[in-house]
Amino acid sequence: MAVLRARLGQLVVDCADPGRLARFWAALLGGRPVVRDSAWAHVDPPGAPRLAFQQGARVTTGENRLRLDLVVEDVGRARAAAVRRGAHPVGATVTDARGAFQVMRDPEGNEFRFVESGDG
């Protein structure tokens, strides 16, 4: 049986406002937001797969089935910068022997985390 080898091309997030999310994520991850039209936008963060945003008719809220963990040097500074761009923290920063992390929600409520260690 042949082994399927696929390459991750991009992560696509269904959302209400693709341009807004492309600009938000470009500000956090680097890269230039590209807004193709009102229904599709993306950002190509340096050293990472494309993050694309597609306007969806059935955008839902609630617990994510997929979450981005962003490794940062300082969770507090990252949290403050993300809040200035429209993100919202979820609870307090969690700190333990392995490091610290902060659960966040982007401007449309998609959950992500800032993580101070590479352990995730």
C-alpha cells in the first residue's frame, strides 16, 4: 500500500469578517494581510503555514476543535499587545514549573494561547 504524503498548505478559519482577522493575525504573527475580497483573506507569517480566513454562512461560536499556541518571550506583554488589537483574555495567566500560558480569544472569539515555553 502506497503511503500518502501531503503537505500542509494553509489553515482556514471560517469567520464573519476575513479582512479584520487577517489584519489581526498579521499584527501578531508578522506578514502582510492580503484581502482578496469581502469573503477571503490570508496572511503568510514568516516561517509558518498560511493562515486563511473565509467568510462562512454557518460561523459558530464555542469551543474550538483546533487551537493555535503562539510561543512568546513574555506572556504579559503579548497579552497586552493582543488586547490592544481586539483580542480578549480568557481567565488569568496560568504559571507552573514548565512556564506560563494565557488563553485568549481573537476578535471573533476563536481561542488561541500565548505560551512562554516551547512545551505548549
